[in-house]
Amino acid sequence: MTLFDRSLLALPFYDDAHRELALALEDWVARHASAVRELASASVQERGRRYARLLGESGWLAYAVDAPEGSPRPDLRSVCLIREALAYLDDLLDFSFAIQGLAAAPIAWFGSPDQRERLLPALRDGSRIGSLALSEPETGSNLAALAVLAHARDGGYAVDGLKTWVSNGTIADFHCALLRTGEGPGGLGLSFLLVPADAAGLKPEAIDLLAPRDFASLSFQQVSLPATARIGEGGMGFKYAMEILNFYRVTVGAAAVGFCRRAAHAAVPWAQKRDVAGAKLIKTQFTMDKLAGLATYLDAASLLVARSAWEFDTGVKDVAAHAAMAKLYATDGAGAAADDVVQLFGAAGLIAGSVPEQVYRQVRALRIYEGTSEIQKMIIAGAVSRPLAAGGWA
């Protein structure tokens, strides 16, 4: 199976280790395709649990949990390649990998030695599942406005309130929750706290989505947590969250490429064999227009993702705008690309379970995860408006 673009992997953005990883991923996807298809009828919760174990046993979760020697963070190019391959194979497989990485990040990047020793091995092998609980019903994308309070009490915390849009919310063994601990106003008063899923007073409620995934709201009713539940420094949670989201939003772009490459690999043979008005569909100007647009999107999105990931890995400063560009272009473009593939298939592209129908539903959420497209535009515009002396474009 040829999943990755060899000409893109040959660019200086990647080294030999990444090229070897890409080959290993292609082999793994080919060997596991039938097993993944057999799980299609299982619940999202069951698939999430089994996928976490599979990803751990296969060694992929280690790329999201561990940092290479001499680096403070995981290798982003490797994480992007893995997400592209997993999204190509199955959306929930990619979802499981991404959320396990997001849940591990606060602990691996900012946690105490005890927290890392207790939790990271199980996150790495998939025997335990985590979540990152950021959002609340009334705050949207404005994390600085989070309101759920963790009251200081008896040497620990008491938490009341509601978190929502929590990925892995019903199957996680613990949650890394961003809560208001009161060290200062706005973003200065937030901290990450470890919340066991079986904590007394914590109740999850599942949320059904357009493309089924394990999402939930978490209701906190006088949930008691020890002081040791805090991850990192008090009041630093907003800064930590921004660092994690900047890193992972690039990987959302990589997943978008994987979804659309799957759609493209279905569209080309369909157009080659489909007869329309005495000729093959691929010979029509309409089809040429769609396929040319799809190929251009895949190249451009892949290059934006590769540049941004390379910048993170090589220590380039102030990469937020490039990360936002990669995420914005790849995810907005994925919606248009998926729509074009459905159009190429015609009525056959509307059949439930077909590749065009699946990808059409699955890519929509990517424009919201890790910051909406509108948030990405604000980040990019902020960089554009800086004076030239400060590195802006204007």
C-alpha cells in the first residue's frame, strides 16, 4: 500500500527516521485494515477501548507520550505522519490516538515525577485511557473565561460545575481538567487537575455527534480532590493549554490530509471505471476539474503541515501563525474536497457507509477541534498585523 506522497517525504522537512516510519505505517495499515473493518459495528466506547490497546501494543502511542532524547516535546512530524495514516484507515482510530496524546501532554510536559511515573506507562501501552477536559457550555473557545471552580478546601479542592465536549468522556479512567483555582483573573487563575473517573460526585453524560465519537459532558457535584491532583504550577493552566493546543492543531491538519487521501484513493478508480454518456467519467472536464482541485489541495495542505511540524521540531520561535495556517487550510479545504468526492460519485456517494459519505461526515468536526477556523484566522491576522520589525507581513 502506498499511502504517503514519496516526493513530499523526500523533502528536507523530513529525515530518514520519518521516511522509515512512513513505510512502517503503510505496512501496519495494510495488515490491520480487515480487523478494523470487523469492528465497525461495535459501539464507539468499545472501539475506543480496543483501539487504545491496539495502538499501545503496536507502539504508536509512545510517539505521542514520549519526547526524543534532547527534546522537551514529542516529535511533531512523527505524530503528524501517524495521524495521517490512522485517519486514512479509520476515524475513530485516529481519534483514539489523538485524545490519548492530548491527555498525556499535561502530565508528560508539566506533571510531577510521581504523576508521570504513575500514569504515563499506562497511557503509553493503552491499558488506561485519559481525556482533556477544557470546554464549558457558556465559554465557547475562550478558555480564559472558564468558570468551573475548584475551591481550596482541607488541603485539597472541591469542584462544582459542568465541563462539556470532553473527548473519551465516558471511557476515560481519568480526566485532565482545566479548572479555576483563583490565583488571578481570567487566564491567570486556571490550573490543570487530575480527576479520577470514579471520583464521588462526578457524572458523565454522553453526547451524540454527526460522526460518532465518544464525547460527554462531565457534571461535578462536590468532587473532592487532593492537593497532589494539581498538574504543574497553580495558575499556569491557561499557558499550558495554549502550548498543547498549538502543538496538536498541526496534527489536526495532518488528519484532514489522511481523510481526504482516502477519499481521493476511492474517487480515482471510480472515475476510471464509471461509464457516462459513452465515455469514462475521468475523461470529462467536470471530473478533471474535481481531481485537479483535490490533488492540489493534498499537496498544499501536506506542505503546510510539514513546514509547521518541522518548525516545532527544530525550535523555530513563534510558530503559532504557521500552525494556524496549516490547520485552517487543511481542515477548511477538507470540507470542500470531501464535497467534491461526493459529487463525483453522485447518488452512490450518499450511501451510508460508503467512503465519500463517511469522509464527508468525519471531516466536518476538524474545523472546530483545537480551535475553530475563526480562531485560526484571528491568530493569523494578529501575526500579519505586526510591524515588519517584529516579524509581521504588513
